[in-house]
Amino acid sequence: METGKPLNKDVGINRLLESINGNRVKKRGQEEKIGTQFEIDIPEKETKNREYTSDDCEVWSDLERAESGDSKGLGQSLKNLSKHYRKAPDTRKQIDLFIPSVCDVPAKDDFSLMDIAVFGLGKKPSFKPLRYDLKDAHIVVAGSVEYGMATIFDYDIFLFAISHLNAEMERIRKQVTYDHIDAYLPSRTIKTSAYDVLTFCQRKIGGRQYKALEESLERLASTKISIKEKENGKTHRRVGMFGLIDSFKFLKNKDTGELTGLTISIADWMYDGIVRTGTPSILTMKEEYFLLKKSYHKFLYRLALKSAGKGSAEYFLTTLYERSGSDRDFRFFKRDIKQGIAKLGESGRLIDYLFSLDGEGKMEKIRFLHIKNPELTTAE
């Protein structure tokens, strides 16, 4: 296809409108001359209602077209359809799975779920659903009758999947930006190993840990989240019902029974939230998070990261109790939180935040303050 020649605006818009209306679709590779204008290739795609923008997208340009048609408007659609990328080599295509590298991948978490617990706070699975009645949405988190709900420690494995998918997308964005390659999008299935997952989560390696990993994956696959927007309200959250992961499978040698690998299929909502042309709504977590042994410390850090960011935030303990999903009586929850903060020492430092309590009774609050230079602050 020729490049660098001017495009008549009216002709371009009319052709785009025709393609959107389904009146004329050109097959990939075909060309139609219009005077001295250059051509816009419109790939032959079957038009259907998408549940997610990334549905049926195979390469970067597919993703641009899908996003433009969904929300960017006609002008942006025309601009994106006019871009020219070099075709990615077939050797880069990853139809079945992508294999992540464990080295130096920062941990990420989904922003829209960080102000509530989408898991049980205990080390043992809970079988009681969590219900949240928030200003913008009704949320229910429930596990299966057989496996129970995922725990906050199981959630570390979810972070493994979301972190590696994001790292893969960052690599692809660089290919598009600097090499102008119409890169293939990552698969929805990760091929990894139990060893790599445990290493990422900074856990010990052994038979007992492998068994615990399998049980964690069972709970992650069976835990479902239902989010319903309130009447006359608007929510920034994704509405619907979805799981934390779609499925998983341990790969074993048929002859020896030796564990040879692990595949994790990423849930569509998570894939769609990261596989996009813009910046996904996720936050980077410090690797020290995985070393936290207390569930309340993990919960507080996630909440501080989301609400305080690089500044400060505060919550009434009653609100914190509601966001925790705890099924314990409030007085016991309050005692556990106070004990958890006391264990941080006089500094109240947890990774790169300072935690403190203020007020009394129903007015008692917990405060989060980000440490700008954590290396200069010595924990007690």
C-alpha cells in the first residue's frame, strides 16, 4: 500500500462510514485506486457485539480499530485506520500461550478492586460470601461449595498473572512505538511452572508448597465477583460477574508423573483491562508485599496504595471494617487492626507507608502516609 500521499477528507470519511455500516468491506491486501489518493485497507472482520473491546483482536491494529469504534469517535477512527505498521513476523505469533520471564517483573494490582477485599482475610478458605454495599455499586464475592473462597494469600498468584501480562503488553507497546510493527497481542493463556510462580511470590519450594499452590488455584478459579451498578448511579468499576482466573492446568510427564509445567488461563475481564493501547488502571506494588505474613498487613497496604498513592488518606475503622469483608465481630476486627499496627513498632511503617490511629469510639480513624524517601526511614 502506498504511503505519504494526501487523503481527501470527505472521501476518507465516507469510506469509513461505509465500512462501519457494513455496506462495503475490503478484504485484507486488496486495493482500490481513487485518483491520486492512497488507500485505506479495512480488514475483513465479522461484525458482532463484543462483550470486551479486546475480543477477536489478534494484532495491535485490531485493538486500535476496536477501541476507536467503541469510544474514540469518527475522527480518531479515521486517524487510527490511516496508520501503517510493518507486519509482525510469523515467528512472533503466539496463538496458544505466552511464556513470561520471572526476572525483574514489578508486581501489579487492579485499581478498581483495591479498595475492597475480593478474598477472605484468613489463611484458611471461607465459605461465606462477602457483600459490599458501596456508594457506586453492590458487590458480592463468593467461592464454591467445594473449594471455598480465595484467600488474600491465594491472591498473590493473581498478581503473578496480571503482572506478567502487563509486562508483555509493555514490550508490545515498545515494538509498536519504536519499531512500527503490528505486533501480535499476547495469548490469554500463560505457560509457566509451579517453581516460577512460587519464586515470584517469594515462597519456599517443595512438595507441600506445590500442593498448596494447586489448592490456591482451585479457589481462584472458583471464586466469582458480581458487581452491579446502583440505580441512578455511576461506577468506575467493571459491571458484571467474573472470576479471578478462568482456569489452570498442571502439565505432567505421562511416563514418570513428573510435573513439567503449569498453564493459567486469564479471565477475559482482566485480559481486556490490560490489553489496550492506553495505560491500564493498575498500580505497582513493592516486592516486599509478598514477604508480609499477616493478612491484615497485606490488606492495609493494598488499601493505602490505592487510596493514599504518593500522599495520604484516612478511613474510619467502621468503614475499614465494611471494606474488609470480615465476618468477625467489629470489636474483634478493631482489636486485630490495632494489634497489627502495634506490631509495626513505634514508627508504624509498613513498606513505604506510615500507619497511625487517631480518635476514639466510632470516630476512630486509621491514617496512611506515603514515605517519599523510605530508605531514609528506619523501621523499629
